[in-house]
Amino acid sequence: MNREHALQIGVVIALLVTGMLVGALFSVTPEAADATAASTVFREWFWEQRSLDLLVQVALIFVGALGVAAVLPKHDETR
């Protein structure tokens, strides 16, 4: 395994850990609130605070660009 592969694996692991931490941060347990109250609170929060939405969109665009770059051949491989 060369350095480039190790870096790619490290980035994937970092993204997975970040996703799990964000999911744990915004999780709502059924015991903490009933379904209708949680739904209303989430709806109000989501439309008032759009920073998470913006971050997710930026991350998806970045991951898409990395995916396209991974599919394209490198300069040495074209010949």
C-alpha cells in the first residue's frame, strides 16, 4: 500500500467518523420527546438554521469532484 492509498483510506475513515458524530449530535430519543413535538421542533430548527444544509451541500460537491477525479486517468496512464 503506497502513501496515496493510505491517505485515501484515512480521508474515508475521517468522513465516516465525522458523519457518526454529527448523527449522534442531532439524534432524538423517543423517550425525550414525543413524535409530534420532535417533528415540529426539527421543522422550525431546519428552516431557521440552514448552516448544516450548506455544509452538507458543500461536502457532497467536494465528494463528487473527488469521485470524478478518481475515475479519470492520470497523465502517465493515458499513453
